[in-house]
Amino acid sequence: MNKPNEEMTFTIKPRPSENVSISIPKDTLESLKTIAHHQDMSLEALLKFYIGKGLRQDLDVSWLKEGNLTKPNSNTDI
């Protein structure tokens, strides 16, 4: 168990990635930039967060629709 004053460290494992290009309506992009600024995040980080969140939700739904009683390991990075 961690001690209250013990410093925690996190290790991020780099994963292969690929660049993609998408068209986003200008008003939506401005809204995303505003939210990213208020969250003290880059636009790219916010987009990755939203994509990951939606993907995890969809994977959970499809997993349950397949009749599985337990969810897969939720510690998997997406």
C-alpha cells in the first residue's frame, strides 16, 4: 500500500501510431479549441481523449451484446 507522502510515478508505453487527416466544421473546431483551452489541454490531446472515450464505450456495448458476463481487462490502453 502506498504511504500518504510517497510519490507515484507513471510510465507511458509508446505505441505505434499513424497520422490521419479529417475535415471538421469550423464552428465545431472552434468549440473544440475552446474546450481544450479551458481544460488546459492541447487540441490533439482533447481529440484523442474524446476518441478513446467513445471507443471504450462502444467496445463495452459490443462486448455485452456478445453475451459476455464479464468485461475484458479495463486497464488496456486505447
